Amino acid sequence: MLRPFVHSIDPVIADIGGVYLWWYGLSYSLGFLGIFLWFRRARSRLRMTLSEVYSVTLYLAIGVLIGGRVIEVAFYEWDFYSQHPLYIPFYWLGGMATHGLLLGGALGTLLYCWRNGRRFLEIADELAIPAAWIMGVGRIGNFIDGQISGAITDVWWAVQFPDLDGFRHPVVLYDGLKNLLLIPLLLWIGRRRLPRGVVFANFVFWYAFLRLFVDLFREYRVEALGLGTGQIINISMALLGLLLMVWFYRRERGGMSPGTTRAAQSALELPGLIRWQRLSFALVLLFSLGMPSDWTQDVPARYESRHAGLTYSVLYPRIEERVPLSSIREDAEVTEKIGGPGR
């Protein structure tokens, strides 16, 4: 008989010389790999060289990693990091903000387009589908880490999350499934001859609009108009997506043409350059595997119950607990914190 699930999943993939590799970090690596494979598949249509495929992936991946960390440190955990500035580059303690990921990814893409003479909306349309992929696998990483729980429930698929009492809706899995289901929808939209930017606008709209319903199963603090902060952001994103669709349709009624760029016409396949790009990409994938969570952890204290043998070291120092594990309160504020900042 099916029954509620007690979450005790080991979040560690492997221990290599005292460096832990995490399922949460793997979700980033799989997401970046998905972006690379998508652009490699589309490079003939986009008139991109293999070197350009590596370039756009690296710009975006590095933007995501930097943006997620900067916003986390500056806006969500500044009280901690202002007292421990040496820990700011310690990605392996956790700490990545969703809004920073999106902002960093957008800035990285803009920088790539500026440096390579590409049209931003052309690349943004191509990124819509791999973006849905990375947001989908990212939610699986969130679930394995034990983040983003929902309201208490008695449904048979409920989950008892680490650090929280009671069985709750696994909203992170609901959201992950929603993100993955966006892929066939966006593929169908992309097959139509539409103005440039419309596929990207559809991603923004459907991502936020469908999340409105997913987040009904969460517990948010009421901030304004009887809504939680997350729902206000969802509504704002959905409206933005609709406005972008209208704007792109009105601006380019004649449809989308592929367009050429000076980079597409003149870039050369330099074996030496590609070897360095391939090595850099591999290092980004490996680096991402070292990230345990989307908020900063005392790693041995947080995960010792799910992975035996975690010990303190230079890489994993004893730090103040981000949430007191021994006295979790079942209220919306703590539920949001366990869910990770900006979620």
C-alpha cells in the first residue's frame, strides 16, 4: 500500500579526498550540459561554430554561478557574510539565490551577444527550452537536499522533510514536473513561424502562470493584498511575459528570420581554442558538483544524519547554523527559510 514518504535521501554522491560531490550540485551540471547539447544541436541553424557553442554555454554558466552567489550574499545572508567575508567564495558551503541565477544568466547571455555580434532575442528564444530543463532538474536537486516543502497534508504522496515535522506537499516536485512539461509546449510553439522573442516570452509567462497554482500548496507569509511574496513575483512575471508577447508581435509582425552576424560569418574553428574551452567547461561542471544547497550550511551538522562520516575540515568549517536544527518551528517563516531564500 502506498503511504507518505519519510525523506532520508543521502545528498552526497561521492567523497573524493575530503571533497564532497552533491546531488544538488549535479542539477547545475546537468542543466549546463543540457544548454551545451541544445546549442550544439542547433548550431547549423544558428550558423554557430563549435567554439561559439562552448562560448555561449560558458558565458551563461559562469553568469549563473556568479549571479546566484552575489544576490545570495548581498541580499539574503549579508548578516552572516559581513561577519565572515572569507567564506564568500566558499561555494561548497552552499548559498545560491534563484533571482540571482536568472539575473546572472541574463547578463551572461547579454555579454556573450555583445562580444560576438549576436542578437539577444535570437539567443533568448533558443535558451527557453534548455532553461525549462535546468529549472526542472534543479527542482529535483532541491528535493534531494530537502528544500522547499509545502503545507501539511494527509495525501498518500506526502513527504516528511528533514528539519521539519509533519508530512507536507512535495511542492518542489510539483514545480519540477511543471518545468519539464514546459519543454514539449515550447517545442510546439517554436515550430511555428513567430516573431523573434515570442518563444522566450512564452517561457516567462507559462513558467510563472503555472507556478501560481503550484504555490497554492505552499505556506507563504502574507505580505501585500493577502498574497505571499512568491505569489506576487509569480503574478508580476506572468504579466511581464504577456506584455513581452504583445510587444514582440506588434514589433515584428512579419515573422522571424534567422539573420546572420559577423561572428557567424567570420568565426574560425581553432583546435587550440576549443581544447581550452572544453577544459573550462569540464571544470565548470566539476565545480558545480561541489555545491550542497541553496543556502549556507554547517555541512557536517546539517547532513550528518543522512551521510555518515561527514567531518569538519578547512573546506567544511564549523559555522553558525543557518536554521536551528534542534528547534524547528512549524510556521510559515521557517518553512520559507527551509525552502531556501528567494524561492
